[in-house]
Amino acid sequence: MPLLAAPSNESEQIGTLGTAIARGILDPLDKSTVSVEPLTATVGTEPSKRRVEEEFSQHSSRLEVLLQKDNVRAIQEADVVLFAVKPVKREDVFGTPGVREALRGKLILSIMAGISTTELKRLTGSGEQDQSPPLQVVRAMPNMAANIREAMTPYTANTETLSKENIEIASWVSNQVGHSQLIAESNFDISAVLVGCAGSLLLLAIDGLLDAAVAEGVKRPEAQNFIMKQCNRNAEVGAGRKSSKCVAREDRISWRVFDKGAVGVGEARSQIGLHGCNHDRG
Ligand SMILES: NC(=O)c1ccc[n+]([C@@H]2O[C@H](COP(=O)([O-])OP(=O)(O)OC[C@H]3O[C@@H](n4cnc5c(N)ncnc54)[C@H](OP(=O)(O)O)[C@@H]3O)[C@@H](O)[C@H]2O)c1
């Protein structure tokens, strides 16, 4: 693939998720689409700075780690800025004098949970100046599997104003820690719940089943093999890739939920819980 007019420099606030993403960016799976040289990361405290520098010591020539007092400088020097701070810190980060000005014209990626593009627009002060070009902002939600580069990351943006090049950069960043999918913001929260909870809840149940089987005398590798074979098949069925009674049930539940005008996720979930089994029996 051709090299895009790629970000020459990327800046990010770096913690657990930020570190996983930095790992992906510095050692990308796709080396041909985007090239990030160099990467600047900022953190809140000295211990975090030391942690990140140590973790990426082999990339020291390409990664600069700064403290939060240097956020403005890091943003000024970047083409793409990734916000991976806790949402509760957003007012401090965006409210620091110089941050809003430095962000103008940059591609802004945010993985802050629960922070909509409208809120990002407010935080960046976008629209306050009539002459300013449309905000280039992408909201994404990787899950913890980013640590092993197997995340599923839904991301959303105003595709009428976000440039094609910036969509490619956003998807490239997410794809270095797994897979990504562009979705409408109206579906974002429930999609984030799916990628955040589906895997971890299943793993919890699998862990329990494995322990129970081992306690009954099954050898762990054998139990793992049984579960692996079943899980792949069940995940496909559950997700509707293979036709089955489950798929029919899913369709009917969805139909009933919408027929009753239920719009809240909680309401939809409770209907699935209450009526799902009855459908199959009835
Ligand atoms: N964890 C998840 O499963 C998950 C999944 C999807 C999205 N997210 C979102 O990802 C974001 C990061 O989550 P996390 O779990 O990675 O949190 P985290 O480990 O606490 O990382 C946050 C990082 O931000 C740094 N920081 C704090 N204040 C800063 C400032 N003013 N300027 C620059 N850096 C600053 C922190 O440094 P210090 O520690 O030194 O203060 C830390 O390195 C959150 O918004 C969260 O909602 C998390």
C-alpha cells in the first residue's frame, strides 16, 4: 500500500491502554500504510515516566516520554494526538492554557470511555472561531486485548467532515492492536459494552468450567482442548454466523424489543433475559 502523507509525529497520554497502543505503533503489524516518527508520550508522574521509558528502552531513539507539564509542547509538535487519560482528568488536560490552540488542525483520537464526539468538540473549543476548519476527531474504544494485539476497537467520527486520510490513520492506529470497525456514534455505547464485556464474561465462565473439570480429574490440557473446540463453534453460532435456533430467537427478540418501542439498553437486556428462553420453548 502507498505511504500516506502520514503523521510525522504522534503524541499520546500513556497508561495501560496508551502503553498497549504505543507498543502497536512503535512495532506495527502494518508497516506500509502509516509511518510514525517519532512518538511523544506524556504521563502524569515521574514513576510512570520511568516505567514507560524502561518498557520501550529498545525504541528510545523514536520515543520521547514527557511529563504532563509538557503536554502543550507535545501537542504542538504532533500531527496526531491520542488522548488516553482517565475521563475524569479531561477538564484539567484540555483546560491547560495553550492546549486548545495547539490542537487546532490536528487529528484528535480519544479512547476516553463515555466521552462523545460532542463532548470532545466542547473540550477542544471547536466552533468557537467561525474560520476554524472542521474538527478532525475520532472516538475509539479498544478493549484490554489490545495488550496482546487482539483487541476489537469500534470507532466513530463525523465522516462528512473527517478526511479520508484521517479515517485511514485512525483505523491504522487501532489495527496495530487488533481489529477495528467504523460505526455510527448512535451505536457506540452498546458496541463498547459488547467488546468490553462479551469476552471477559465468557472467560470468567470458562475459567470456572476448567477448574471444575480439573477438580473432577480431567487433565487441564484435555479440558482446554474441549473448551477451545466448543467455544469457537459456539461463538460463531451465538454471534449469528451459523444458522441455528439461537439466530431465530435473536431475530424474534430484537423484533419484540423494537415492537414495544423499548429504546434503553437496560430494557432491551431485561426483555432478552425474560423472554429469550420462552421463545425457544414456545
Ligand atoms: N482500561 C480499559 O479497559 C479501557 C478500555 C477502553 C478505554 N479505556 C480508556 O482509556 C483511558 C486510559 O485508561 P487506562 O486504563 O489506560 O488508565 P491509566 O492506566 O490510569 O492511564 C492513564 C495515564 O494517563 C496519565 N496521565 C494522568 N494525567 C495526565 C495528564 N494531565 N497529562 C498526561 N498524562 C496524564 C497517567 O499517568 P500517571 O499514572 O503517572 O498519573 C497514566 O499514565 C481512559 O480514558 C479509559 O476510559 C480504558
